[in-house]
Amino acid sequence: MSNKNASGIGFFQKYLTLWVALCMAVGVLIGRFIPSIPEFFGRFEYANVSIPTAVLIWIMIYPMMMKVDFQSIKNVGKNPKGLFVTWITNWIIKPFTMYLIASFFLFVVFKNFITPELATEYLAGAVLLGAAPCTAMVFVWSTLTKGNPAYTVVQVATNDLIILAAFIPIVKFLLGVSNISVPWDTLALSVVLFVVIPLTGGILTRLNVIKKKGLEYFENEFLPKFDDATTTGLLLMLVLLFSFQGDTIINNPLHIFLIAIPLTIQTLLIFFIAYFACKWLKLPYNIAAPAGMIGASNFFELSVAVAIALFGMDSPAALATTVGVLTEVPTMLFLVYIANKTTHWFPEK
């Protein structure tokens, strides 16, 4: 883990919501007044995958994947209860509560504000967020709550592996229930492009650099070089995305706020499910905090990428996943505050 993460949340990460809002404004203005820019980038695609978006997402995800130490998986047996809480929360509870909460708000509570057609696509974006637990920012949330770093690494490593097997069938099932047809090959291609390739590249880079220069050099000198790459890639991608979303946002500005409500409620619910499960199991705080954080936060980079591949840059589904980026940081910082105020709930170990 880099020094920046060791000391806490970085400047760009802390104000990520502000940067996302600024990127939204810049992107919408570009789409409105310089439409030739999104038209130009829209030409570059292969098998429904936007090439510029793929490049930016690789820039975002590759540095994250280098942080994951898969050798840590041999330590799975050291904290089995905590890992079971994480796995059950992330893969058996979270995708389905996201579907139910988003459906209830989009189709029932907000039915006078959102058409059924738009609600269906927004739901698709929410499903993609719910099916992809966080694998990167959780390092930051764990650090801010003084979580057990070794346990956090094992959580992230096992989640990355589970994503490879579980993400596609869960998304396919929940979108099928929503009467949204998505091709298996596009889903599979998205996972290969945005998980398998950067994950493999990250593993090989990590092993190669550590073999040549050692772990201390890798963590303290090599990784920090990429600290701002993830955020830069994300912000550039958001400008591009919102340049395609200009008309949708201008015509439905209230929808950004409406989509954010079920996403925020879902985040809070999942955190407390995992957090209270750890309390019930009498696990120590430094296990409970990261267990709650990794369940509550989302791998929004993957969700945005898959939404674009399945539905297009200008789709309401892609917009919904982007709202997930907008809401994530302030909500998670609130949960960090809650966790740090409740350390006394847990036994000392």
C-alpha cells in the first residue's frame, strides 16, 4: 500500500465528489456546445466497446490491481468469520437488496417523475453497481478506520477472484428479471477487458518489480508513481461520458438526485448489515470496519465500463452508474465517521 494511503485519503480522493460534479459540468457543456468532440470519440469502438473509454478505464484500474497481493490468500484461514461476513454480504445479499431498493424507488416512489422506460435503464445501472463490490478504494476506507491491513488485502484478493465467476451470472439474472436482455458475449468481453486483463497485468507487474527491486521499493517508490493515474483516468472518462449525456441531464436534471437516493440507502444498509454481523460474531473492530466498508462501497469503475459496453455512452444506465461515483465518497466518509465513533462496540483483541 502506498504512503498516501498509509497516511489517509488523498487530496483528489477526498474531494472526488467535487471533481465529479465539475467533470459533469464540463462534459455537459462540451456535449452542448462542441458536439463534434463526442461525435469524434464515438466513432472508435469495437464490439460495442468504446476504445477511448477502455483505455481510460485501464489507466484507472491497472494501478489498483497492482496493489492486490494474491499471495495473501494463503492467510484466508486466519480470519474465517470476517471473510464469511464479507462474502455473504457482497455476493448473497448486496446485489439483491440493490435490485429491490432501486426497483421500489424508481418504479413506485418516483413513478410520477421517471418514465418506466427510463426507470428500467436506471435500474440496470444500479444492478451493475450492486454486483461489483469495491476492490480499490476500500484500502483507503480501511486505513481511515484503522482496519487490519492484512485482512483487508485478503478481502480484496478474494473479491477480485469471485468477481470473475459471479459477476456475469448475477448481472444476467437480475437484468433478466428486469426484462432487460443483454448478450452473454458482451458481458464476458467486458469482464475480460476490465477485470482479467488489468488484473493479470497488475499481478505480473507486481511480481516482476518485487523480484527485481524488493517489496519495500515496490510499495514506497513504485506504487506512488501511479497514485494520481486512477483519479486522472476517472475524471477524463467522466468528462467524455457526460459529453454524451448532455441532453439526458439537461432534460432530466432532477433524475441525478432521484437516482442518488436509493444508491445512498443501499450503501448505508449494506454497511450496517456487515458491521452488525461482525458485532454479533464478537469480531474485533479492526475486522468489522473493513468488512462493512468493502461491502458498502462499489467497484464503480467496472460498473461504468460494463454499462457503457452494454448500453452505450449516452445511455441512462451509464448515467446511473456515474451517479454511483458521485455519491460514493461523501457516503463512505460518513460511514468512516460512524465506524470511528463506535469502536467501543467491539471486543479488544
